[in-house]
Amino acid sequence: MHRVLLIEDDPMVQEVNRQFIEQVKGFHVIGIAGNGMEGIQLIRALHPDLVIIDIYMPHKDGLETLKEIRSEGYEVDVIAITAASDIDTVRRVLQNGAFDYIMKPFKFERLKQALENYHAFRQTLAEKETLTQKELDALLQTAEQQTSTPHYELPKGLNEVTLQKIVHYLQKQTSPVSAEEVAEGVGIARVTARRYLEYLEKKGKVTLDVQYGGIGRPVNRYIMKHI
């Protein structure tokens, strides 16, 4: 049984994540903290096997907490579940040793796969005193597949940084938005926003909602699909 500590400041998200985690065989939530400071205290007291942590939190955010976990030498693994999608945050979380990085919103199947991969990873390490190169390569490949960020082969003229800014903006929206709204929200030209939105729609990442008003052309609005 893997003992899990959940660090998340939103009470509703805490409960949803707790239920998701405990639906996966072999995982049990032994404690819940509302911020990083509480999380560190519970790590010291409970000695969990796995910490599942948000990034955006008051009183010590997830990245600061992860850095402290590593600097203090706590023998605990970490999976980040967070709305943070900017490249810098993703890179820094992975550099500090997160086993997996799951972006909100997500489906249960994504978390289930992460936990099952984690279980397989830990089980292999527990059963062996030494590893062959082939076995180690297989373990590292599993971890790499789960922690890699989505890779887009971008058309000429589009770049990854702007794409991630637009994706992050869209993930925060609760209703469809126009290219003009995206352009204003991200700080780019409307024609540029439209190119990225058309690309995301072609890739199946966003849903196109054509809204017809009174006089004038219909307005294309976009919203992220929950993947």
C-alpha cells in the first residue's frame, strides 16, 4: 500500500483528488495539507511514500515546497497536479525531481495511469538489488513518458512560448472566448491569436463555437477541451 500525502489549497479539489487516488488499487491518502508549510510538517510527521502537490498555493507554493523536500533530503516521491502550464514552471518542477506532472483539468484515467506507472516503478526498485542497463532504460523510459510535456510540431511562424501562454489562458476560461479576447488576455495581435487558435482547433485541443449575432459576421469562439 502506497501512503499518499495530498497538498492542495482548494477544499473541493482536495476531496475530488482524494477520491480519485483511493479509487486506484494500492494507494491510500494518509493526510491532506492546505499549503506547503502544512505539507512539510505532515511529511516530517507521517513519512508518506508519495506526495501529490499543487503549485499555486498560499503560504509556500508547490515549487518552494518541492525544493525544500529535496534540500532536506526527505525520501518521498512527488507528482504535481496543477493548473501551472508555463514552460518555466514545468521545467523547474521536473528539475526538482517530480515523477509526473499532470495539468488541470484532467480526467481520472490520467491520474490512474500515473499512479499505476509509479507503482510499477517502485515495485521494480523494491524487487532488485541491482539493475541491468536494459532494465534501467525501461524504468527511465516509463518515467520520461509520464513527465514529458506535450510536444507540438509547430508550423512556421508559431512558437512554443506563445502557444503555452495561449493554452494557459484558455485553461482558465469557463466559457468560449474570441480571438480578440485571447489577444487582449495574452498580449498579442488578434491575427496572431487567430493563427494559434486555428492550429489548436486543428489539433483537437480546443472546441470551436461559432456564435451568430444580429448584423455582421458570425464570431468564432474557442474553449479548451478537457483532456
